[in-house]
Amino acid sequence: MAIKAVKVMGLDVAGVDIIRSKNGPLLLEVNSSPGLEGIEEASGKDIAREVILAIEKKLNWAKN
């Protein structure tokens, strides 16, 4: 659901808010400029760094 929403919006990077409901997951919003604190805390990963690396790779700026 999140990936489809991001593709529909034409974004490469986004935050997607989804909640559980008795009828299944509900998409609340797609953020083109997402906050990273919650996902970084929950995952224990440096998401900002991963986004930068992905952008560099897409632009072929990655160091060899």
C-alpha cells in the first residue's frame, strides 16, 4: 500500500502514515518531506544516511 501510494504521487522518497483498523490498514497521508525521528528510533537505523546514499547512487555520485 505504501509503495503504491508513493508511486502514484510520483515521489522517490516519502513518509507514508498507515494505521490499523478493524477493516484492515488505512492510508492516512503521504508526506513528500517526511520526519525521520520515529522510523529511526523504531528501526535503530540511520535513515537519513540511507536516503542520501540512495540519492547519490541514483545520481551516480557514489564513491567507488
